[in-house]
Amino acid sequence: MGVRGTARKKDHTPVMRQFLRAKGQHRDAIIFFRMGDFYEMFYEDAVRAADILDIALTSRGTDPDGSKIPMAGVPHHAAAGYLAALLRHGEKVAICEQIGDPSSIRGVVPREVVRVVTPGLCLEPDALDARAENFLVAATRDGGVAALELSTGTLRACVVEIGPQWVGELVRLDPAEVLIESGASGLEALCKQSLPNAVLRIVELEGGTERLSEALTAEQAAELAAQEPAGRAAALVLDYARAHQATSQIHRATLYTAGDRLVLDDAAVRNLELVRTLDGERRGSLLDLLDDTKTPMGARALRSQLLEPLTDIERIRRRHDAVELFVLDARSRDQCRTRLGEIGDLERLAVRTAVGMATPRDLGVIRNGLASAAALRHQLSSRPGTNLDNAMASLEHADLCPDVLDLLRDALVAEPPAIDRQGGSFADG
């Protein structure tokens, strides 16, 4: 029996009433309902999850009408892998956590949905490809395109004429999830043909571009709103993120021109096997051949550069000059690669920390990464010559958060544990 077919909520146990309340708020999501060391699922959520995850389908008690309540569960400590599998099948998952310490609460432990995870709104490392961006894209009927990368806290928007260039832009972004403005049925057909692996959703914009200021700075909101189709696409993607409790992480929003780099259409990207082979595999592609980067951030940047070749001759020359320096100076190249290998994925770890999802081990990686980034900047800035001047400009002005580094150095043990269950994360004193 489905949730909608159950008897009145008041006829259920207090715990089941909590589940039904969460399900009523998120009807299109599978509810991960925390009970002790497990996330339990009930009713049709349990039936669907058991089929996708190949886990046991059991029952817990009965409905007031006497029918058994289907139940399936996954261990809390292993939930990330199961969550990733559900997302790969295009599911939404609402995480309903116990609020407070169960041992200190008399009666039923309070529970509430703390976040909703979708294929395009995801911060869980096990569900993300560390070497590729994970975009949630919104498209309006008049060519507005906005791409939100929640795990790095960035939003990009542009205006593209509907047609081959529009398709090429979406293929380049390779989104996990696409929001199509209601009434744009032609775009839905284009997406189904060009993005077979993306989850498509038809949505309506609640309000207009004036709501951009609710998630962005005034300057960012004004820049996007000035390009109306792009602003509406940004508002569409932000409305969706807001409804899924996922806008506080956005720290950078920009307007870009889709044609300021060489435009590669769908056929070119596919036939040249730039990032995937004709069989859809990364292995054997040009990206697979070239990618010897030392950080996930570098891997994502390389992928983006392959899909957006430069057209400005001066920028091409500057990039080649920087590459030449490291080709000719093997010692400096090896030293830099060693430092880069110690940095980790600071970009995504910073967002996870900002939303309270970082583990003690994550904080240790951030500490070590900031220290290595500072050492790398010192190493590069001490080199004679000008070939790295432009490459160094962004690093020279980057905020490497020395106060955060000092705090983490003082607070953490040398090797923080993955989970802080019984202490052991913080240094004495």
C-alpha cells in the first residue's frame, strides 16, 4: 500500500507520523529516515529502493487497517554508497535526521529533513566524480542557460540562440540534471536526444529575477538580471536549489558569453572523443590520455579547457609560455607536482565545511592543503623569469586563509580520524 493510501496520520505510531509528515513535504523523494544506526525507508520508498539497491524488503508493524508496512534500510555508516546508487538512477533523496542526542531525550526523538539530494544538487563525495564538474542546468524557452555547480559553490549563466550552439553548450556542460522551463517542449526533445544520461525535469519559475538577490550578492544579482534570459535561467536554478535547501553554498556567480571560446558542437565533441569514447567511456578518450593532473581541481580545469579551446592568440601564447617553462625545467616541474599532490580538493572541501558536512579527516586535508598551497606560491614566486607572471597573478592574489591554517594547525591532531565518535580529533591543550 502506498503512503497516500494509508489511514489518517493520527492513527499511526508517533514515529510513523514523523515519517508521514516528512513524506508529505517531499512526495517526489525517497525519505532516508534515521533510526539509530540505520536509515530506514517505508511504503513505496522501501519497495523502490530495495529494487534499485538490491537490498532486503521487510516490514515494520502494520497500518491501522492491518496491512503490513514495507520497510528497507541501509546502515548509516555505509549510506553514502547507497545514496550514490539512487542518484545514478535519477532519484531524489530527502535526508531526515534525528535532532539532538537520543540518549538525553525522553520520548520520541525529534526528526526533520535536513537536506534533499538530487543528481544535480549533491555534496556527497561518493556520489561525485572528483575529476569532473557536476552541473545542475536550467534552460529557458528564450535561450537562457544557467549552470550551478553546488559542490564548488559556483553559478554561471549565459544566453545562447536555440539551435546547434545551444545543444553544443549543454553537451559541453554535460549536466547531471536539467531543469526546462514549462512550455519549452522543443528544448525537452533536444535534451532527450543530446543528453541521454541527464535527468530532465519540467519546472515553472516562481517569481522573477528579483529573487536573485535572495541567494546572491547585490552586484551578482544585478549583473545576471541585466541579461534577462540568463537572469531568468539563474532564477530558475536558484528557485529549485532553494526548494531543496541548497543555496547557502553559492559564493561566486558570473555572466559569460558562450561564444568567447571555440564552439564545439555535439558531433565534434563526440566524434573527436574529447572526454568520452564513442562507447561513452572515459578510458581511451583524449582527456584520459592527457590527464596526469595532481589535483581534482586541475583535472576539472583540464576537462573544461579541452571543451572550451581558446581563440585569443595572446592568451594561447601566455599559456604556451607557462607550459614551456615546466617542459624545460624538470626540477621545478617535479617540485611543483609534489606540492600539488599534497593539496587535495580544497574547492569542494571548503563547501562541505561551510555547510557542516566536513569530517575531522576533511579538516586535516584542508590544513595540509593550505600549507602546501602557501609553499607552492613561495616556490613559484621565487623563480626568475617572466613566463609564469600571468599564471602567478591569480595565485599571488589568492586568499590562502593563513588564519584558518593557524587555527587548524593548533586544533587538530596530526592524523584526524574519519569519524569523530569518541574524540581523538583535537590536539591536547
